[in-house]
Amino acid sequence: MPENSKKSPSKSSSRSSGEGRFPIDNLTYDLITVIHEKSQGLEAFDRYLKDAGEDEDCRQLFEEIRQQDEEAVKELTDALRERLESQVEEEAA
């Protein structure tokens, strides 16, 4: 995790202010990290669905959880997009 991100409480500080060497703030980093981790989880659920084979109860449970995680990835991606667009607008102003 970027070490300077904890020093900068400003939500709009997408660029380093010379305090460290990381160009993104902590919240942006967190969003990217969660998207990455959830995406890897989706791949794992694909394997779990194969393993469930004919066990309909487990298969249905895995499908439900996978669908929830897929929706979470979409929501996180939207939040990241909005955050980055807002930061670009702030920098342009």
C-alpha cells in the first residue's frame, strides 16, 4: 500500500504533493485493489462451479455468491471511474 497515502487525508489528492513517490491517494488505491481481488475471486468461483458438478445446492450457492461479487465489481468500477473523472476535472480547473 502506498506509504504516503495515509499522510494525505484529502480525497482529491490524486497526485503526490511531494510527500512520497506514489501518484494516487489511498482511496483510489483501495478501489483498484478491491476490484482486483474480487475479479480474482470470480475466477475462483468458476472453478468451484465446476467442482460442484451435480450438487445443485452447492452449485446454486456458488452461482448466487458469484453473481453478488460480479455486481460488486461493477459498482466498484463505476465508483473508481467517477472518482478518476472527478479528479481529472479538479486538476483541469
